[in-house]
Amino acid sequence: GQSLEQPSEVTAVEGAIVQINCTYQTSGFYGLSWYQQHDGGAPTFLSYNALDGLEETGRFSSFLSRSDSYGYLLLQELQMKDSASYFCAVRVPMTGGFKTIFGAGTRLFVKA
Amino acid sequence: EAQVTQNPRYLITVTGKKLTVTCSQNMNHEYMSWYRQDPGLGLRQIYYSMNVEVTDKGDVPEGYKVSRKEKRNFPLILESPSPNQTSLYFCASSSGGTRPYGYTFGSGTRLTVV
């Protein structure tokens, strides 16, 4: 089967750095995405990694190691508004295109 | 404004009464998908569509139908809803092979089947 593993909860303090890990087992791989979802809201796209390495977008960075089937989302200078759920998602090849499989999500609590 | 529009936002219905949740996107995206979200289970794919008249089952398709007659619309149909379909549903669209590679999600439909 296909699976993604990420921690269910992470807690950090305001101003700190936090890393949310994601490991995956899939048949085929195009890329790893990260999404943020606040309570009561819809998921919003944060980043996409197709190649090994680090992609940086402001306070958020995302890393991928294809050989280890592993990635992480790094959040720097944490703010209270970063309290949300974060989902990793893997794009896998399908006949004629692709499909996207999501992990169960990591709930991030940012404390003052 | 680029967006995915889902309707309704909230729906309470009775077992067995057919319903349709509509989804429309204005970004000319080829790729559209339906997910359901349940506590602790993340987002599970119901159906997806790679273009007009091309649809395929996701991981939890039982009890659902979809159609893609136009590029912008991708309705989700529950022919005979049951209580285990009570969930939060999201429609999403993506350009597929071009940046940005992520989904744009609709605001969600909270469905309760009694």
C-alpha cells in the first residue's frame, strides 16, 4: 500500500524553530507538497519539492531526500498565527497523470 | 479572483436522499479532485479528474459518483447517503504539470447524514 507518516502533534514556543517530518512509502513519486490548515478553514498550499534539497519561501522551508523517502517542513521565527495543522502530500504517477496522497496531518501548537 | 467555489457550505440531510455538492473553478485547471476529511485520518481522496470526461477512483470512492462534463465543474453526487458519509468535503483543483504545483481548495462542505 501507499502511506505517509508524520507526527500527530508538535509544540513549540513563539520565536523558535520547528521541524515537521514526513516519511513516505509509495509506488512511484513525482514530488512532495506541504499544506497548512487552520481550524475551520481549507488547506492552503505551502511548497512543493520534486528534487532533493531545500526550498525556501520566507519563514518556511521544505526539504526532500528522495533516496530516504523523507522530507520535512521547517518553520522559523514561529508566530502564534502558525498554530495550525500541517499536511505532507505525495504526488504519485497514475495512468494518464497523477494522484495526490495526503498524510494524516501534524497539529502544531505555538505557545507564548 | 482565482478560486474554487463549493456549495453548499453546510448540509444536513436524511439517509437515502440523493444530494449533489457542486464545485467550480475559474483557473482553467485540468486537474480536479474531491477529498473527505475525518478527524485523525487526514484528507482521503474520493475521486479525481485529469480532464473533461476523464475521471478515476481515489482511495474511498464507494457511495459517491462524479462527472466532468465541463472543465470548470466537478460535482460530487451521493445517490443514497448514509451516516458514515458524514464528513467534511473539499474540492480542489490544480494545473497539474506547471507551477504552482499545489492544489487550490474550496472552502469545504460540512455534510451531516442523519
